[in-house]
Amino acid sequence: MRRSAHIDANQTEIVAALRAAGASVEPKLARIGDGVPDLLVSFRGMWYILEVKDGTKSPSRQALTDDEKRWHAKQQAPVFLVNSVEQALAVLK
């Protein structure tokens, strides 16, 4: 079931930092709904899928939704959960 996409408060900052590091970022994946992650990132010939959570919120408010859990569980490649610019940039290392 399609649920409205929610953009975490830090997503714009994370996208800007990834682009400044030289990555290409597609930030509109979450619009698909059904637990699809937030960002598709390409960097130096590799693809990365990032699920962004707001690191200023409590751990329980950063938890994956049921739709996100189902989507992540059926993938055959990693989905990186990030809650800060530093974590997002570390994924590219």
C-alpha cells in the first residue's frame, strides 16, 4: 500500500554533502512509497542505496517502518541506514 513519502529534516544536508563529495544523488526514490529507501547514490562506479533517518530524534523514532523492513529484507544488496552527513560519507569510503 502506497504511503506518503516523508523527508527527514537532515536529508537535504546529506544530499548536498554527497554531491559536494562528487557523488550523483537521486533523492526522489521515497516518492515511490512501500518502503523504498530515500536515496540512490552513484560514486566512482558503484551504486549505493541509502535510507535516511533524522539523527536528532530518539532511536525509537529513527526505527524502520514495517514497509521499510519488508523492502530491505527482500533485497539482495545492502541498504545503508544513515542518520548524519558523516555516516552518509562513510558509506562511500
